[in-house]
Amino acid sequence: MQRSSQFELGRWIAATLVAEALGFAAGMGLGRAIYFLVGGEPSGAAGVLFVVGLSTLAGVIEGACLGAGQWRVLRDVVPGVGAGAWIAASATGGALAWILGMSAGPHVPSPLPAPWIGALVLVLSGLVLGAVLGGAQAIVLHRRAGPSGWWVSANAVGWMLGLLCVYAGMTLVPDGALTASGLVILGLSGAAMAVSPALATGLVLRAFSRSRRDP
């Protein structure tokens, strides 16, 4: 029996939240552990390579966890999407988003000239990073006649709002080596960050599912 759209949406949101909580906590946790293990970021070109490498690792972990969780629901909505393809696309998109975000961070002036500039930076970064992740996933959806066009837009808007939540959550993580409580905060921050993109992409999937059932 085919699941109802409402149930499908609820499953999608729950799967996305759990997967992102685990992926964000694991990616950030491992990244911080390596950062403190090596004594911080090296100087010069080595520092650039270090940031790129660490960003890639964290992004792959977060994206792979997100993709694995999402695929368990997506396979019932868009037939033919393989687990390997979806997880690989999510991991690739996650890595690219992390690299762009972490590489651009040092170029943002501090302190900012005005508060509204900081808000604008957060909004634009969220739109770009969400579009990168959504774009990587949309390639897989396009190959299976899925909702690829709206998928990029939904991810861009969803992650734009989500990043605002995670930035607020990160201020609660204690400085220094990551503790158990810090890891819990990372997980909760990841779940909070995933609410808006889960809802946005879930609505796209629900509309797509309904269109497939209509004569």
C-alpha cells in the first residue's frame, strides 16, 4: 500500500533531522579533535591546505550521513535512485559547501562595519551553500526524472534559514577540546539547522509524489 503524502512528509523530516544531527556532530566533532590534536591551523600555504582538507573531511561525513538518512525515504518517492549515487552526491555537495564556507570565512572583515552586513553575509552564504548541496543532489534526481529544478531552490532557501540556527547554537559550544556536552550541543544544533531544509525539500517531494499519482 502506498504511503500517504502527509506520512511521507513526516518521515522525510524526521529522517533528515536525525541524519543531520548525527552527521553534523560527527563532522564537527572529528574536525575539532584533529584541529586541537595538531595544535591549530598552520601558517602559510600549509594552513590553506589544512583548512581545505579538514573542510572536505567534515563535509563528506556530514553529507554522507544526511544522504543515507534521506535515501531511506526518497527511494519510495523517486524510484530508481540508488543509495550509492544519492549518498555520493550528498557527500560531494557537503564537502564543496564546507570548503566554500570555511575558505570564505577568513575574508569576512571583523568586526563588521554594521550589523546588517553580518546578516546579509549569513543570508547570502546560506543561499549559496544550500544551492551547492542541492545542486549536487539535483543531478541524481534529474537522471531519474525527479524534481530537480525546485530541489535546488528549496535547499538554498532551507539551508539559508538553517545556518542561522546553527550559528546561534555554535556560540553555546565551550572553547577548547570538545566535551560530551559540546557534542550534544552540536547534535542539537545540527537537528535545528535541518528543520527548514527538511520542510522545504519535503514539500517539494510531496508535490512531486502527488503529481505522479494524478491521472
